[in-house]
Amino acid sequence: MHDADKTPEQLIQELVALRQRCAALEVELESRVAKHTAELQRAQERFVKAFQASPDAIAITSMDGRYIDVNPSFQRLSGYSRDSNSRKASNPSNDADIAVGFS
């Protein structure tokens, strides 16, 4: 049946049903977002713990070669500090001091 063939009462009933369905979908979506946000938070926490506790030197660099973050092992082996992590990363094969930190 086309909308033009429906009574105003039928159209209002459909509108009410659609609004209720939208409200239910909104609740479901918010629940899913909260669940996935919590999962992402837990994964991030696990990564940070592993990154910080790793005995291996780990440096995260940007595409242009700048340090984004370095772990304590990298700092200890290379002499870089977190404060100087915006410096451009050098090529480990050309830098014996840093190459020692890579396994």
C-alpha cells in the first residue's frame, strides 16, 4: 500500500513504529561502541605494558623517520631519551650505536 492510500492514523502508527525502531537501534549501537571501546582500551594497555617491559629495543617511527616513541630498552641501548624522540631516526645499518639495539 502506498502512503497516499493510507489513513492519517496508519501513517502516524508507522511513524511511531519507526521512531521506536530508531531508538532501539541507537541503544544497540551505543552498546556496541562501548563494548568495542573497552576492548580497544584493553588492547592498548596490553601493548603499552609489552612495549615498556620488552628487553628488546623498540622504536616507533613516523613515515618520515621521526621517532614517535621509544621504549626503555631502546633508550638504554641508544642513549636517546623520550624527550629527544622527535629527532629523526638514523639508518641502523649506518649507525653502530643504534644497530646494537636491534635484534
